[in-house]
Amino acid sequence: MPAVLFSSTFYKPDLWLEEFRRAAPDIEVRVWPEVGDPAEIDVALGWGHPKEPPIEFPNLKLISATGAGIDHIMGDPTRPKHVPVARLVEEMLTTQMSEYVLACVLRYHRQFVEFEAAQREAAWPKLTPPDTAARRIGMLGLGVLGLDAARKLRALGFPVAGWSRGPKQLDGIECFHGRGQLAAFLGGSHILVCLLPLTPETRGIINAETLALLPRGAYVINPARGGHVVDADLIAALDCGHIAHATLDVFHQEPLPRDHPFWRHPKVTVTPHAASATIPRTAVPQIVANIRRVRAGLAPLNQVDPDRGY
Ligand code: NDP
Ligand code: OXD
């Protein structure tokens, strides 16, 4: 009898098991470390799976992430390369991410950082009113999440540009692509939002060189992965005033270690990897459909391209 193995250091299994029981009572789901016979596991499901001890599953047909990002799977050297990897493309995940990005952009644009500082001094500042049409937003990544947030920002009246790997033509969004157009894209981004996947090509992309290309006083918002940022370079850019403020949701190490300078930096807002979280109720039907597909010998939906790494 085939079975699904759920393993995650991020999500508790209870709600997932409940949803599986509701949506697909015929599918057996085991929870790590209660693997049983490894030969019975045909689908591995999880996010931030424990790496030790590595176990071989000789009949594995699918590795399915319970989130949008799959760097934690692709970066595991023990991953069996012949098994397809699928990720979630899910409306609630997308909606939550766009809400997060809009909240951060509007906080900067509508000068809440300055108002919060003024309130600490009981001050009554007269600030120059913000001009939406003059505040250019730069979206690193125009995939499922980046594009949704970009369109919603555009609908609010911001000029929006996006940067992707391949060329794109999108209504109302100025499109840049590839390393050759990165400098031109950054030069026009007053608020930079990163929604790239973490791959060998994008690791460390927010660094001293790229930050220096942003206009003076730019803001940085990173809800993608901590590995996109060279922390020391960002801190230096904040300290010298080139970057006005940063909002960071993801970190090299999570939870962010208590002694990390981001926690106490006056120009950094830390959120605890909370930009967008998978809701089992809306995610499980898609995962069940993929389990049924691979068990019927079909390719899974939302399959990751192993060559691109996303
Ligand atoms: P997608 O795969 O749909 O989109 C990725 C985008 O990045 C595409 O536009 C792609 O370009 C672009 N890209 C990839 N590599 C490069 C490169 N080398 N140079 C330029 N552009 C590149 O991903 P999603 O939008 O679904 O998700 C993005 C990331 O968000 C996830 O990988 C995850 O890390 C993060 N995330 C964070 C969450 C949180 O709570 N903090 C929640 C969910 C996701 P092209 O279009 O040309 O392929
Ligand atoms: C994801 C995440 O990748 O929550 O879905 O970070």
C-alpha cells in the first residue's frame, strides 16, 4: 500500500493530516520519523525537511513542497535527481504575499517610518507630501508572486518595473531581464522588492554593488529568501544613509539569531518569515491532485525545472 511521508521543521502536521482526512481519506499520510517501510513511500511532502538521517525511498514518484519556494529541496545533495519536484502555486499564498508587499511599500511611501520616529520624540513634523506617480517600484522577479504584487502596485498608481530571467512584455510594467539590464532596472527603483527564487544565480544578489546602483534614499523589501542578501553589505548601505530603510522577512538562519544586528538596527524592520504562509485547507486539494496524477503515471503540475533551479 503506497503512502505519503510528511516531514517539516516549519509546519506542524496536525492541520495537514486533518485536511488529508477530509479531502482524500483513501491516501495514507505518515509523519516523520514514523516512516514505516521506506519502500511504501511514493510521495515525500514537506517544507524544510529534516536532513538526518538520509533515508532511501526506492519507489518515490514525487517530492512536493508545502510552499512556493523549493530551494530547501533543490539544495539538498541527497535529493534523488530522477524524482520530479513540485511546488505550490496557490491563490491564498499569492494574496498574502501581495498584501505584505503592499503594506511595506505603503508604510514607506506614506512616511510611517518618519511618523513613528516623530511620535517617539512627541514631534509634529511637516513632511513633503508623497507623490505616487514619482515613486518607482522595482520588482526583482516577475513570477507568480512578483507579478501579482507588481500589478496591484500598478493599480494603486505607482510606476512599476520588473526584472526577470527571460524577456517579458507586460501591460503597464516596464520589463527588464538578465544581468545586462540589471543596472538600468536598479537605477530607477526607489523601492526595491525581492521576489526571486533562491538559486546559485540569485544568491547574494542584494550586495554592495547592486545596492550602490539604487537611487540614494531607496528602500529594500525582501520577503524572498535570506540568501539573496549579503547582510554586512546591507548594513553598511543603511549605516552610510544610501539605503533609507529595509524590511526583511527571511534570513540566512531562521529564527534570526538573537545577537544578529538586524534585530536592533534602527533602519531595519524584521518580520518572522510571515509574509505568506500555506493554509492546508486551500493547499491540500492541489497536493492530492498531484499525488493522484503521479500514481496514475502522469507528470505532476507545477513541476520545478531542475536546470533552472526554480
Ligand atoms: P516563480 O518561480 O513563479 O518566479 C520566479 C521569478 O524570478 C521569475 O520571474 C523568474 O524569471 C525570476 N528569476 C529567477 N531566476 C532569475 C535570474 N537568475 N535572474 C532574473 N530573474 C530570475 O516564483 P514565485 O513568484 O512563486 O516565488 C518567489 C519566491 O518567493 C519563492 O521562491 C520563495 O523563495 C519566496 N516566498 C517567500 C514566502 C515568505 O513567506 N517569505 C512565501 C512564498 C514564497 P522568469 O519569469 O524569466 O522565469
Ligand atoms: C514558501 C515560504 O516558500 O513560505 O512558501 O517561504
